[in-house]
Amino acid sequence: MPTLLALTALASRQPLRCLAQQPRESSWRPSAAAPRPRRMPRTAALQGKGSTRQAEGGNAEGLGSSGLPPPPAGAPPLVGTGDSADGAPSSSGGGGSAEAPAADGWPAWLSKSDVETVAIAVAVSYAIRILIAEPRFIPSLSMFPTFDVGDRLVAEKITYRFNRQPGTGDVIIFRPARGVGRDSSWLDDNVFIKRIVAVAGDTVEVRGGRLIVNGQSRTEPYIYEMPKYELPLLTVPEGHVFVMGDNRNNSYDSHIWGPLPAENIIGRACWKYWPLTKWGGLPDYSDVQALVAEQPGGGAALPAAPPLKG
């Protein structure tokens, strides 16, 4: 009897356990109507995530968004031919210099526009200096008191080229004749400054502390002191001028080395600009008749009489 009751109870519980387990079995078992999802490859799963994978050779390669497979372990390193990840052009070598020449061969560190500006400025400056005017400074006392050491002036070149020939009373800058001082050339800055006292065809002499031109004694308000030397009578040849310093006893001028070729004249001093206390143009002493000395009895000095013969 007890045995029968046990078998009856066991038979009554078995269907219930099967029904309880049935839903749990159907939750994981795939349905025949639904397709089974494919498993994505590892490389595809890593695309677009910017991850880094360790290759067999130990080099890390960013997969990024390119989706390119990694090169074999024994392949040589790739040379960049495209753009880098940030959009900047990639370098095509091992650390190229930023100062490489441009496509036209111009150095990258040198601005072409700056060079052109400087070249034009230098060309214009030299054109003005050669054709129009140039600044000069006084290195000695040969023209004192008109010019002192360190004074600066402007010498213009228009008058003698287009207006007139050099004349008496002009202060000129010039290149000394060959053999006077050191040899001069167009590239040398060996320039003198003196005053013209006579031109071609005039006779010149210094006697008794006076400058005598064409037999007439000159009064010269611009000189420092009367000359203490004598100069025999001479005639200024054609194409030459006779120049002397205003500091007559301290000047290396025509009374020592003779008349100056007019072709050596560079320009006419016309303006003092330094020091500022002397700012202004030079006095005009081109009127020869105003320089003729008056005799004590009145009238101009008479020409010197020719020497007696016999």
C-alpha cells in the first residue's frame, strides 16, 4: 500500500516538471523562421574606431577610417604620399627642412618682395646721387671759415650740365688731377672742395698778399687771411679752371699743383645742412666786378704794366 501511494505521487509530479522546463528550453533555442546572425570579423569590428592593434613585429598601426589591412611583418616602411590624418601634407622624407627652396628656386627664408623693394630704393638713390645731387662732408680746414671740419653740404649737378659752365666764385667738389694726392677713380671717394678764382683764358698771380686776376686785385670777403706766398703770373689753359681754398695758407690747391681740368668737376656746392645753426644756401660771389679791389685814391686797380725791354 505504501509503495502504491509513492508511485502514484511520482507519476503525478512528472508532467508538471516537464511543463516547467519547456519555456526555459525554448528561450535559447533558435527559431526555424529567424536567420542566425553572422559573426563579424575582428578587423571589421575595429574599423572606424581609431583603435590600435599590435602587429606581429611589435609595431603599432592605427587602423583609423582607412580600412587598409596592415602590411606584412617583413615589408619596408611606407613612404607618405598623401595627406596626414589632420589634413596637413605629409612629409616625404626623414624630417625635411622648412627652409627648402620654393618651386622657382627662391629661398623660403628670404622675401622676394623685400629684396625687390631694397633693390629699387638703392637704384633710385644712386641715380639721384649720380645725376642730380649728392651729400658731402668737410674733412679739413682748407675752406675755413666758409666750411669747418664736420660740416655737411649738398652739391648739385644740374647747373653745369644744363645751364652754364663753371664760373668765378663757385665752390665746387672735384676729383683731383692725376698725380695730385692719391689716384682717383669713379669708384673712389677721393674728392676735394675748393673755390674757383679764375677760368680759362684768365691770368692769375699772387703778389703782396693779394690775388690778382687779369691784372686786377681782388677783394675776397670769404677768405680767412691774406696769402703769405707768391705765385708767378700764369694763364689758365683752355678746358681748365684755377681753384684755391678760402684758408689760403692751409690749402692744397692750384697754387701748388696748377690748373684743374674742368672735366674733373663733380658738382657745385649750394647748400649747408649740418650743423643746423649753419642751415642755408651759400653766398653768391659770381659777380666778378664786385670783387675788384678799390685803390685808396678811388677807382679799380690798374692792370699791371708789362715789363720793360732793353
